[in-house]
Amino acid sequence: MVHRLVVEYGQPTDPAAFDRHYRDVHIGLAQTIPGLQRYTIGHARSLDGSTPGVYLVAALDFESAEAMGAGMTSAAGAAAGADVATFATGGATMYSFDVEDVSPA
């Protein structure tokens, strides 16, 4: 089973500075979280052409909720979490869930 942590970042006051920090600093911190199996990101785009409330979405996959908890409470997880406040001027919302694959057969 996969347990996924999703982080949605709101629109930053300076998108270029956000992107630079995210790429140059935050990704490296997050990649060291113990138990992290997969880490994907993407800039959100509204389907109707308006500015979406979410700027960037990150998905971090772990083997289980327990593995995510252990990783996020580790020193590396704490460092990545603390870093969010240094660049996420638009705020960040985090949630997690067990992934259920309902793809068509």
C-alpha cells in the first residue's frame, strides 16, 4: 500500500524566489526524509484560465502511514518542515491518505 502526503502551496508573493528556493534548497531537504519512496511536484493550472489558489503541489509517497510518521518526525523531516516557513509566503496546506487505485481495468 502507498500512503501519500500532499502539500499544496498557495500563490507566493514572489514566484521566482519561491521556485528558486524550492529547487535549490527544499527538494534536497525533502529527498533525505527516511522512508520516502517517491516525490513528485507540479505547478497547478486552472482549467478555466483563472489564477488557481494553489501554486505548486507536491506529493510524497511512503510505504504506510507509520512510515510517513516516522519520516516526518525524523531530523530530516523536521528540517524540511521548518524550511517551509522560509519560502511559502502563500501558505501551505498538508494532508495525507492511503492511496486506493481505482484505474480502469
